[in-house]
Amino acid sequence: MNSPGISHSLIFRPVSAILAALMLITNFSPGFSQDSDDIFEKWDEVSLLRARGEYSEAITMLEGIIEDYPGDGKIQRRAWNLLVHTKSKAGDREGATRAAREALENYPDLTVNTSILPARMNDTYDELRSAMFGSLKVTGPEDADLYLEGDTLGTAPVSIAYLRTGIYSLTAVKSGYHELSDTIRIDPSETLTMALAMDRKRDKKWWLYRAGPVVLAGIAAAFLIAASSSGDDPAEPLPGPPAPP
């Protein structure tokens, strides 16, 4: 007669085998969603197309991946790098440059893993970055809210490493100060460093601080002048009795 332990073992072994088989069939693995499995399959297909020299098909598929996964930065960066390289391998140098420029528009700090893709791609990215971007550094006034073309830039002091070259409207807002707007120019490979000079609002306290001492000094001076004048003038004699007739 079998013991309860042996009986349960015999029952669970085939169940475990069935579950393992299902996991293999469905390519299921803990921590990965169906979307992850889907992108893995696409990467494999892109690799196969590139290995066969079917660059046009690989390019079409990579462009589809870029369109289908807009919110995943890791997938986007990999797809852009492969797209640039694939266009270059296909002999479309102009297309590769356009793709690299568009990639940097979305990911200015984009680089390639040189153990997978050629290091010269990083040189290309660096050259394009130098022509496409400059930097902005606003040192003050401290705690001022900054807006670039109406979009929130941050609170001063603030630094922007990659800012597209061109002309911008920069606005500073701070409590107790008049709003300030200025036009700035970002040049390629240059860092624009600036401290904005904002004017204080002239409220009642401002007039008290600025005009108060002046008014008090004027009043004090008037008293001194009055006192000085009364002390220097001799007193007039009292009128005497009228002369006898």
C-alpha cells in the first residue's frame, strides 16, 4: 500500500510537467508581458533580415517599431540605432544621416553600444549634436519660474544641456517682481549663461522704505532751519507810552 507522500508525488509530477510544457509553448516567463514577447520576436526578425541583406524589409520593420512603441525609450533608442545603421549598410548615406538627425531630435544624448554597432556611429552623432544643439544656463534671480516659448523650463538656477539652436522667448516670473520677457539666441556648441535682472514691484512697503527716510530728513531739516532763524533774530522792544501833548 502506497503512503500518502508517494501518492501525492505521483499526482503532482504529471501536472508539473504539463505546466512546464505550457510555459515553453507560450514562451511565457515571469516578469515579461505579451508585449515584451512581441518585441523580442520583432528584434529576432530584424536581425534575420539584416543578416540576409534584406535591408529594405528590415528598414520597414524598424520604422514600424518606432511608430508602434512611442512611449518606450529603450525600444526607441535601439530601433533608431538599428535604423541608422541599416540605412548605412544599404548604401543610403543621406537617409542614414536624416535618420540620425531625427533620432537626436527625440533623444539628444543618443549613443551606440560599440560592442554591437560601429564606433563611427558615435562620431556621427557627436558631429550632428554639435551643429544641432547649444546649451542654456540661467543663474538668477533665484527661485524665479522660467518659461521658454511658453513651456515650463524650471526654477532658477537652471541648466539645459541640449537645446535646439535658434531664437527663443524666455520669460521669468517671481513673486514681488515684475514679469520679465527677453529674446535669446542659442548658437551651435555654445553655452549661453545669463542672470536676469528683474525689477521689484513698487508697492506701499517699497515707498515706505524708499521715500520714508527722505521725508523724515526733510522734516528734520525744516525744524533745524526754523530753530536757527528764531534764535538769530533780536526780539523787538515793547512799545512805550505815548508822548505827552
